[in-house]
Amino acid sequence: MPRQVSPDAVGELMAENSGEIFLTLVTIESDGLETAYLVVNNEDIVSRGNTHIAANFSLPSPDEYEDQLPGSTFKVDNVDRRIVEIVREMQGTVRFIKEVVTYSDPDTVEEGPYRFTLKSADYDALYVTATLGYEEILNETAKAGTYSPSDFPAVF
């Protein structure tokens, strides 16, 4: 469950003048690849022992429509060949985790984590774009059948 913004952060958000900077962190996990850590900033940030590399990306809050599951679009500038290599080498389930922290205390998550799975990805000379959504647990099949001693020995 996503964490709510702390009272200190709310105070900074509501203040007429604030010196606090809120940073969006994204962690990209994929089977067989090294985990990638990104931050929307002009310098790298260390949060909870992980160095998040400065990048220009957008990951808005999930869209919510009545007839479909929420989703979002991750868009990052294609300025580093490593980003395209990650997209080409992705295998299995790719997970995106979005969190918001403050510059003064990057180890405290103020909002999130929001966990997405990759649905599709595309890239061109300017951008890498990924369509994200939540794990589709509503489309998973439920076990059909009966309770039997071989499947549920503790019941018998």
C-alpha cells in the first residue's frame, strides 16, 4: 500500500515559501538485468544505499478510467545508449517502482511506492517510452475443481 505524505512534507507543500525539493525516484527491475535506479534531478542522489542516476523522465500518476485498470506512461530522454540496451535486453516481468522523496531526507519515502509492470516499450532517436500498468490479477484463473486429499492434505 502506498505511503501517505508525512506532516512535515505537507507543511513544506503548503508553505508560501519553501526550500524543500521533492524528487521522483524510479527503480526498474528485470529478470536477468542489473536493477536501474533513476531520479528526476540534475545530480545523482543516494537513497537507502542505492545511487539513483540523474535523468530527465516523466512518470505521471496512474490514469483511472471506469472501464479499464489504471496505467501510466514512462517517458525518458534517449540520451544514453544504455537505456535502449536495457529495453532490448528486457526479459520476463519488468517492474517499475515509483517513489517520492525530499532532497533534504532522501532516505524517507514521502509518497509511494507505486509498483507497475511493463506492458510495452518503444524507442526512437529522442525518447524511450514504456506503457505501464498494474499486475493483472483480475485475469488470473482461479483453481477449479474439488478439495481432495492429494491437493489439500491438511483439510483431511
